[in-house]
Amino acid sequence: MTDTASHISVLLAEVIESLAPIQNKTIIDGTFGAGGYSHAFLKAGAGRVVGIDRDPNAQKYVKQFEDYQNKFSLVQSTFGNVRDVVQQQNMQSVDAFVLDLGVSSMQLDERERGFSFMHDGPLDMRMAQEGQSAADVVNSYPETLLAQIIYTLGEDKNSRKIAAAICERRKEKPFATTLELADLISETVPRHPKDKKHPATRTFQAIRMVVNSELEDIVLALAASEDILSAGGILAIVTFHSLEDRIVKRFLNERSGRQGGGSRYAPPVEQEKPTFSLPKGYPIGPSEEELALNIRARSAKLRVAIRNDAPSRKDNETIYAGPNWHGKKNTQFARKLSGKQK
């Protein structure tokens, strides 16, 4: 990866194309990061762009928008609170809502943030730099819940073994650094020669998602998209792994009327009027040219939906993610994992 790869916006050309014509549109960039998407939207002729980012460090990237002072603003919040942001910005509706999900490369590269086991740093992982940290989760969560987190959010079949090792180790000394946790996992689950991933990869992902309530925010943002987008408005979401993509895919299939209406063993399900339509050819992935420049794009998928004039669903936060969630609402389970619901 080149030195500038961490600042390359994934699937940027494809996102821009999905918003066309972009001229004079009002756009919410729900994952501002280093401002790559926002800057590209304005350069392409967007009328107004509001960026959202929970990380206070994102403010340092605002200087590049000096030429767009009347067209751009950055709000420190989470994209799950997009309804409130739209209201606070005195916007009736928006023409596009864009999300680039997951942790940013800048956060991964900052060892003091504790997102990566590639550097030794404090076991933190807080995007907003407040609230419970990864150390709090690792050192205080019950073994059964840790195993459930690692299995469900990390999709790691060794979840019970890892959780048991964590709980045994923390009796002697609480975990404080990223390498302490990564080294323990490596000792517990030795890396297979054919395995390209470090043994700690899935556990770190799972803990990060709990610390930042990432799946809960996705659910809330999808639900809010029905309310904030004007008729003809575009919802464009870039995902990087199966959990994110499954939630987005199931939401869009349901809201576009593509979800099944029953089976021969069950009565037909009455279908509500679709609130979105889906263009053909989605999802789309990165080009070979992009992969050559930015390896981070290798698992990226772009899904796009177009809002119609149907009323928002009354139960629009009841979104299911499939069998791995054991039939529970994402919002309920995510809140339980994040300590917000017992």
C-alpha cells in the first residue's frame, strides 16, 4: 500500500456516478473521515454537503473546504443520528445520503487509538474518543457474552476458546494494550500456514463493533433514510464485510418489495408499498485499477437505492439481518452487546 492509500476514498467514481446528475444536490456524507467523498461531491457541483463524523479528529480535514465555506459543514455526531442532523441544519430533506461503513484507514494507522494489532497501543478503539473502551469490554464482559460477540460479530469459530483464554488471563492482570490481546489470541489459536488473516483479526473487529455500536448505527441510519430523502433521492452505501452488507441488502430488498411474500407452508404476507427502487447491476465492486492503488477496496461493495414518494414505514426500525442474529432485532441485540440494554 502506498503512503497515500489510507486517504483514498473507496469506490469514489462509482459513488459519484450513482448520484448523477450531482449538480446543485444537497448531500449528507454520513462518514466524513478525511473528507474525500465530500470534497469530490462539491468539486462535481453539489449545491450543499453536510458531513457527519463522530471522531473529533475529523475536524483537522475541514481546511480543504475553505473554497466551499457556504456549501459545506461538518457535524460531530454519528450517522445513526442523521434525522437530528438534518433537523439541526434546517433541511427539509436531502437529495442523497452516502455511507462508507467500517473503520477508517486513518484510525487504523494511529497507534494511540488502539484499533489495530499491527501497532502496540492502548486497547481503546473508540471512534468518538468517549464512552466505554475496548479494554472495558475485554476486562469486564462475562465469558458467555464475549464468546457470543466474537462468534456473531467476528464470525470466528474459535470464539469460545478465545473468550475463555481472555477471562483466564485477565484474572492475573487486566488487558491494557493491543499487543497484549493479540499475543494471547495468537497463543490460543495458532495461525494456520494457509490462513491469510492474523488470528486476532476477527476478535478485534468484533470488539470494535461493540465499542462503537456500529451495527446499531447502520440500522438506525437505514430507517432514517426513508424520512430524510426526498422523492428521487439516492441512498448509496459502501460495505466491507458480510455483517454490514447483509443488513443493508435485507433492508433494501424489503423496502423495494423484493423480499418474499410467504411460502407454501405459510399464508401470504401482505406487502406494503415499496419505499425504494433498486437499479440493476448492484452491488458493484472495485475495478482492477482501483485494487492496484488501494488494497483496502478489495472487499468493498456499493449498493444504491432510489427513494420514491411512498410514506415511510411505521415499523421502519424492525430490520432483520438473517439467521446469524437468531431472529432478534438488530437494534435490540446491538444495544445488548454495547451495554445499553441488559
